[in-house]
Amino acid sequence: MDIRIEITAPLGERYDDILSPGALEFLTKLHDLFLGRRQERLSGRMLFRQAIDNGRNLRFLDDENDIRRNRSWRVAGPGPGLHDRRVEITGPTDRKMTVNALNSGAKVWLADFEDATSPTWANIIEGQINLFDAIRRQVDFTSPEGKEYKLGADTPTIVARPRGWHLVEKHLRYTDQAGTRVPTSASLVDFGLYFFHNAAELIECGTGPYFYLPKLENHLEARLWNDVFTFAEAHLGIPHGTIRATVLIETITAAFEMEEILYELRDHAAGLNAGRWDYVFSIIKNFRGRGAGFVLPDRKQITMTTPFMRAYTELLVATCHQRGAHAIGGMSAFIPNRRDPEATEAALAQVAADKRREATDGFDGSWVAHPDLVPVALAEFDAVLGDRPNQVGRLREDVQVAAADLVNLRIDGEVTDAGVRANVSIALRYLEAWLRGTGAVALDGLMEDAATAEISRSQLWQWAAQRVTTAEGTPVTREWIERILIEELDRFGGDAGNRFEDAAAIFRDTTLEDDFPPFLTIPAYTRYLVDTRVPEVTR
């Protein structure tokens, strides 16, 4: 076997089952064929971001206009088990979440290796083990406290979300045919291991290998994924088009290329998703240096009804339905608190209003982050859909969105002292939990993940760089942010064994320096989550 993937971290129980010789050979082939193209696409991202920094305005693609003018083409659409997606629950792939998500009553479970997962070596490989077991209905377990977790009879369709193209998996090292050794692509690792072990079993169970694709920035990145899918299907002898992919439109650049992204993936495309929080982060990141007209107010004031967010979601629904694809709504951050009935009531009302708006606007389904929210979202979509599995037939021909609408960020709102402090606190506390291996964290009644932490730190960077003054008259400076950070460390960092000092170091490096790292998790992963122990076994 031609295996040029080396394991550089210790192997836990059953890791060999996932990192089998056949799987490692498959990963080798994926890297042989696609690692170079991945690097080209990442280089393209950097160049395009520099062009935006230098004043380039975003626009719809002229050179691809034949795709837009041709109204006849359609995407593959939903595969078995994906026709009704009215409620999807998202979450990491730890054992407890796996059982709870599959027992939640949702139609789909987004099994997340990306923003809701802290990419420790254990989380990634044991997450693959948990999915392997869940697909074969052997995931039941008893917690250390004696509580039993067992699958019910009816479970959601699983859609796995691999990590984005920009991320690497440093615990696996690839050697190319010239002898150069580099870390593996996290995208190819997550996709490859899940597909290799589970594609045939999923088909046998009546569904299929389905994926959410995160962080795409243009149609060329979609083309790369489509070629990965085509190769993988051929390699395992699975009919072309069996894979179904839903693309998260969570970058401002991808919003201008929705039709082209669907076209590139048309043999495998099931739909698009409005990934709202990463979308806000992408806007801040790309326009952070473009002046006061691109400065957004406090995060809590950026709602889905603000004009630029509404333009984005309306365009997504219209684009999807014109091409036979599902439009899936995003995740409201509000979550219930079983110990606080009043807070729970308020959260349920917020989520219900959000899902009512999405269903009324034409979305075919939406996300929730907590099992208690499934009935709330289900009721809102049931009220609109009735017995229909979706509303793809609602074409939304009334929607007219111009390029300027997507980047018109002038909205009513303000930056406040409380908003600055909230961003510091959220980013710090999220990073501390992330360093301890938790990727989705309930903070102050909201579900925070990597995307919301990115909004928090990028807003702070931009507010300081653009010399914003708060509504109370306080200049936002790095020195003031540092003082708030120290106060938050004093407030939360007292317990032994926490990671707040490390979290503060990441915060300072990604928020308070002149350079703006495109993702805070990249330096954090390299510095703190890479296991440097000598592995027990290497291949």
C-alpha cells in the first residue's frame, strides 16, 4: 500500500480503527491529488483580500454570466433522507452530544468538526469513532455518573461538517512524492476518514454521505470540493452524484457567487445555508480598514432584519429555489436555561420570532443549537410548510438584490461601553473553554462558538484601528481594551487549572497587535492544541 501519511500523536483506544491502513492510503491519494490545488486557492484568497484592502469593490461575476443567464440548469437536489430539513440541530461530535442530537427530534444533525469543535487530537479522532458507531447504532453508553444514553428508534439524517480549507491537521503528516513533509489538510482528513469508513454503510441505511462545506470564499473553492467528491466516489465504486453537499454562505465574497458555487457543485449540491455569524465576521474582516462607513455597531444590534443581512438572506433563498436547491436558515444564538424559567421564556420567544421570519421568507429549514429549541423551530416551520417537505417551489421572483445592497453597512446603531466590554468578555471566556477542548459554550444566555468569538475580537480590532468613540464618549483604544481584559481576568480567572492566561495571550496577539490574523484559531491551535508527545505508534 502506498501510505505516506504519518501519525505524529499518541493513539488512544480504537484510534487504529479510524486510522487504518486503508484509510491512510485513501488520505494519501486525496493529498496527492488535491493538496497543491488547495494551496493555490488559499493563495488566491490572500491576494483577493489584499485587493479589497486596497479599495476593490465586490461585484457579481461578469465572466460567468452565461451561468446566470441560463435558467435551465438545476442542481442534484436532496438525496434520500434530505427532502425534509425543516429543523436541523448543530453540535460537536462528542459521545453525549451525538446521542442527544440523534434523539432531539430534529430532521437533520449537523455533526460538526468545525466551529463547534475544539480541534484537539482526541476530539477529532474520537468524533470520527462516535460517528462510526452512531451510523451503526452502537453509540449507547453510560456516563461516569451512571446516566444511560441510548438511541431512540427515529434519528435525524447525519450531515458532517469538515473543517475549512484554511485549516491543517498537524497530528498527521503527509510526505509528497518528492519527499517534502507537510501537515495534512484538515478538510481532506475530516472528509476522507468519514467518507472512507461510512459511505457504504450510510447508503445501506437508506441515506448517504452528506456534507456541509464551510468557509468557502468563491466558486473555485467549490470546484475543488466537487473534484474531491468525484474522485472519492470513483475510488470507492460509489455512483457519481451520491454525495450531497450543502454550502455555507458565510463569507461576503461567496455571497456574490452563490449561483456559480451551486453550478460548480451541481451534480452534488443539495442547498445553501445562511451562516450568519461567520458572515458578519467576514464583513468585518474584509472591510476593517476601509473607513468609518464599514464600522458596525455592537454585535447585539446586528440583527437579521438589518438591510445588508436581509439582502443576503433574500438573495440566498431566491438563488436556491431558482436552481432546485434547499435554502437553510442560520442559528439564533439564544438558548434556554433550565434553571431560569424567565430567561428560558425570553429565549424561546426570540428563537420563535427568528424561525417564523425565516419560514415566512421562504427558507426550507433552519438551525438550532439546543434540543429544547427543536419543538420551537418545528412549530414555526410546520405552520408554513404544513405537510410539504419544503418550499423549493416558491421562487421568490420578487427579490431584486444589487451588489451595493450586500455591502451597504450603514445601519442605525452605536458602539457602547457595554458592547466593548461584552466583546472582551465573550472572546476571553470562549477561548478559555476552547483551550480546554470545548468548542460550543453557553455564555450569558447565548451559544457561542468560534464564529461569534471571531466577531468579538475583530470588532474590537476594527474599533480601535478606526478610532471609534463609544456612545458614552469613551475612545476605543488598545490600552482601554487591555484594561478591560485585566478586569475580566480578575473576574473569571481565579479557579485553579483554568486556561485564562493562555486565552488572554491569544486575545492579545489576535486583537491588540497591528497585524490582523485572518482566523484566531490558527495561531491558537499551533501554540496550544498540537500534541507534542512522542506517539506510541507511527506509520
